[in-house]
Amino acid sequence: LDNPRESRFVMQKSLLVREFSSAFADLGTFLPLVLGLTIVGGVNPVGVLYGFGLFAIATGAIYRKPIPVQPMKAVAAMGIAGLVSPDVLLATGILLGVTLVFLSHTDLISWAKGFFPKTVLHGMRIALAVSLVVTIFDHADFAPLPLLVLLSALIAIQFSPAKSLSCLVILLLGWFWLGESDFWNGLVFQYAFPEYNFPDLSSLSAALTTTYFPQLALTLTNALILTAVIAQDYFPDRLQELTEKRFARTSGLANLLLAPFGAIPMCHGAGGLSAYYGLGSRTGWSVIIFGMVCLIIAFMFGSQAVVVLRMVPNEVVITLVLYAAWVLADPLRLVKVSPSCLIIIGLMIPLTLFGGLFLALLSGLILERRRSEWFKQERARV
């Protein structure tokens, strides 16, 4: 292509196709938790999808990179388990919104970041990847053979010229093979809008005693600090913009403004970032497209939006989670890690499975500090 204009047009067209394909890369985190909250937890899907749509569009426009929008996992798990009501979820979003906006105007998060050595951060990446895989297998029924075929196809596409379309190819292949062709039957266009509802004092009090502190700890480490570390690793030319303070500000404002309209607590996330990046996204267009799809589904189908979301086969969702977990864990980096650090990382994985990410984080910090002190003592003896 000798014509610069024609060459630029082809590049832009290729970029949009790639971003459209990878827009659905984070369905593995989004679908199980949103479906669980709306079907089991009794949350209205209209407010949830409007919240995700508006937050995603704003995030893509602000950062211009594939910074994800995800449900807050600890809160979502409690809602699915029936431990808290939808009103408490709403109250949690508002409380966390206020907290994150406050933290974004201080240096507390940056100060706390200095306490997380590279060993612990890498351990958190692997622990989070394992947690994603365990969570999806706990919440989704699947057929092993189709899952194996889809996963093999996704891996094979990464080594082909169609790499940039891999996510879209898997979605279409999975739907045509495993999806229900008559899912449209019975759907009615509803043109729905979210309703405003501010929580009462009892809901705010219940949120403080149940969901607020566990979720805040997970948000600070995974959604802010770890996401910032990975984002700066992927996009080193944007170090001043992809920071934990900015992530805190956008997450905080989104929850504070959207929770009263039915949005569940939302945040950015390391797993989602790895999913987008691993499947080809390099700009904010993928997140914007995802947000637009959420708004269209909510607006056109209202309470029946759950039926539309369930059209994606579980095997497709699990395939995307497994691939994102691999990219997030980045196991090839382990060959450069010292044996003593590998022991700490290895211990963080079972601790995550039995006690959660926060326990794994605390244990990793303690073990890494003891390891550093032991090496200092050994060097002093020599």
C-alpha cells in the first residue's frame, strides 16, 4: 500500500476489528458473577448492566487502554451465597465509593504499595489466577470435550494470522456449536431504565459489618495496586496515567454515582486486564464496545437481559477464564525467580484456596519479610 491514506485506513480498520473481538475477553469474570447475583441474589439486571455500561465507556475514554471493569468479587460472592441483600450491596458500593475517592486524594495507596515486594506481587498474580479458575469451575457446569476443543482452538489461533480475532472466533464457534438457537423465543423489547434508590441507615450499617472491610482489602491489592503494576508493565509509556491513585478515583466515582441506580460494586482488576491484553486489545475501544453492548442489552430487554446473557455457553466462558489465568500468572517468569521466593509463591496458592486472597497476601508479606531478614543475617555472618 503506497498510498499513506489508504495504508492508514487499513490499519484503523484492523485496529477496530481487533478491539471489537477482544471486547468480550473478560466475560469469564463478568458473566458468572453477574448471572449469579441476578438469578440467585435477586439483583435487578437493569441497574447492573447500566452501571457496567456507563463505567466501561468512561474507563475506556479516560485511560485509552484496556483497563477492565469488573464486579467486586468478595461482595459478589456474599450476594450469591445469600449472605447479604441487594440493598446491602448497594450500600457497600456507596461506602467503598466514598472511601476510594478519599484515598485517591492522598498518598496512602502509594505508601502502602511500598510494602509489597515483587515476590508477593507475583505470588498474588498466580494466586489470583488460581482463584479465577477455581471460582469458574465452582459456578459453571460444562462438557469436558467441547471445553477441550475450544481451548485447543483458542491456543492454536494465537499462532495464526487470525490471532487478533481469537476471542470473537471462540465466541461464535461456541455459540453455533453449543448455544440454543431458539433463545430469542419469548423475548420482548422493554426499553428499560434504571431506578434510583438510596440505601437506608440499616443497610449502610449492615454493609459496614459484613462486606465493606473484606472487599476494601481485596480492592486495594487486586483492583488498585496489582492492576497498576501489570498495567505499567504492559504499557510502560503510560506510567504517569496508569496509577493506583487514578484507578481509585475512577472506581470510587463510578460506585458513588452509579450504586444508587442499581449498579453492583465495581472495580478495575488485574485478571481482566490480562484477559484483554492476552487476547489482543491495546486501546480503550475494547472496553468502550463492551460498555455499549451492556447498555444496549439493558435498554432493549430490561429484566429479560438475563436470558440474553445466558446465551453464552459455559464452555466458552471457562475457555476465556483459563486463557486469562495463564496470561495473568505468566508462569514463564518463574524460571527467573530464586528457589526461596518460589517457596513463598507456592505457599500462597493453597492459602488462597483455603483462606482467600487476603490471607495469602498477609502470609506472603510475613514470609517474605522473614526471608529477607534471614538473608541479611547470613550475609552479616559471612
